[in-house]
Amino acid sequence: MGGVSTTLDDLPLRDDLRGLTPYGAPQAALPVALNVNENTHPVPEEVADDILDSVARALRDVNRYPDREFTALREGFADYLGHGLTRDEIWAGNGSNEVLQHLLQAFAGPGRTAFGFAPTYSMYPLLTRGTGARYIAGERDPDYTLTAADAAAQVEASAPDVVFLCAPNNPTGTPLGLDVIEAVYDATDGVVIVDEAYQEFAPREERSALTLLPGRERLVVSRTMSKAFAFAGARVGYLAAAPAVIDALRLVRLPYHLSALTQAAASAALRHSGTMLAMVDEIVAQRDRISATLDALGYQPYESWTNFVLFAGVDDPAATWQALYDRGVLIRDVGIAHSLRVTAGTEEETTAFLDALASVGSAA
């Protein structure tokens, strides 16, 4: 079509969406991409073979709609999570973002608010505004931690309908104590979402927020297969909550929102959870190696219970990011002053990053 190109300003876009920027991270075909917290290890061959066989079987009936309740997959997630959970307490979607969107559609929306402690996962405000709700950003301590008393006071003062608690936190890697979750829950009548996308990378002896679910009907614990399970491309997220919460999500989900192929692939991966999670120990070792080396180079890495490290002491983050890019290494500038974030990859990828950073020069 000829004529002048149409822009967003020319369209009858919702007023509350004007001026917003869509979520995105740089995508570039560099040899070492450590910018979006993927599990950079490939799926083990024996697991991939089982996934392929399962998808092939599902294809035979692809002319029919999938199981709308994705029953087998919910049972698989319940078995994986343990803690006495049943399929009636499990929900899933196309990535944890869709799961969070379902929660906001059901419990937020126009005239309501959602609350999160900044800096945290940048999709929380985007998802909130996309559902017509207002997002409120609380504050963290200078080291990005939260205390139970302060967190509860902030939530009580804002009286939100939905609270996001990222545990451990993205993009900082910061642990979150269960006492904070309990205090926040008691300080609100709204739904409290504990986003445990990186929980598998936390110390094994640390308790999950799943242990807090009994007796707390407004508490939700979300997870993803994108990180520990090396399943980012499959787009599968899930949550555990009281059966009444699951019923609420059925009101807003699209019909047959999880394809038969997605259900088959995820169920197959869950059957091999031990093999898939064997990669976690290696990733944690590389994460700790990154932190130790960053410290030796004069940077200030923050404590991380995730598969990435945020480090401060970067005089010019944009220049350092570009210098690493020019050396074939892609990391993330998350917009925190004098800081950058890097994903813990394979041993070879970690070495490439550390060598490239050393060649850029130590921190001042």
C-alpha cells in the first residue's frame, strides 16, 4: 500500500498503553549469548529422543483439540513439585508470563492495582498495564534485599490487589526469606504471587514458598521450565495454588490454550527431571566462578541464588557492554546504574566471558 506509513499515534490505541515500550532484549548471532538467563546447555540426547517420540505420538491426533484441562501435565507438575500437591492445585500456560497474565486477568484489571519491589522482573508492570491495572513500585534496601517489616509496611500502605514477590529476584539474584512472604501475605487481602522461576538454583537446603501454601488460599507459587529444565523455546510455565485460585484462572484462559504438542513435550521432559536438573549443579558452579572472578577483577558481584550474576562497579555500562559485544559476548544492561548482568553458561561460555571482560580492563 502506498501513502504515508501509519504509526501507533495514528491508531485508536488505549490511552494507558501510549508511550509504553514492549519487553525485549537484544538478540544477536554472537558466539556467546549470556543475556537472557537461558539454560545454555542443550537438552540431553536421551531426553530429546523421548520428547520427539512423545510429540510424534501427539501428532497422530493433532486434528482433534487437545485436553483442555491438560490433566496428565498437571499431574506431572504435582509429582515434580511434591509437598503433597495434587493436580487440582496446579495450573500451566505458555511460559510463566502467560500464567502471570492469567492471574492478573482474574485478580487485577481496570480499577485495581498490582505491586512489586523495584528493581524486579520488568514484565510485572508490562503485564499489569496490559490488563488495564495500575502498577505500584515499592522500594528495596540498597543491597536489593527486603526485610519482613519494611516489605509488609509498604504493601499495607499501598493496599494492592496483587503482590509480586520474585524469589530469588530478577535481575538482582537476591534471595527472599520466607518470613518476608509470610509478613506480606498477612499485610494484604490481595493475591500474593511468589515467582520462583529460579528456585532450582537456590541452595538445596533452602525451603521453597511451596511450604507456605497450606492454609493460605491467596498465595500462589509460580515456576517455569525455561531455566533449570533448559526448555525456554518450548514456552511452559506453571503454578501451584489453592483449587479455588485454579478455578478463577479457568474464567480467563483462552480455550485449549496449551497445544497437544506442548503438553506432550513438557510431560516427557518431566519424566526425565533428574537428568534435566543434573545441569543445575554445573550452572551453579559457573555462577560462583563468575562471582569470584568478578570480585578479583575489582567489580562488586551481588549474592545470587539464580543462574546469573548482577555486578556493580562498572564505570560506563554501555561502553563495557559494547566492548564485550565486539568480542563476541552478549550480556545484559538492565538499566541499573553502574551495573551489568551476565548469565552463567557452560564452562566454555563462562571462560569466554571472563576472558573478554579481563581484556576490557579491571574495574576502577
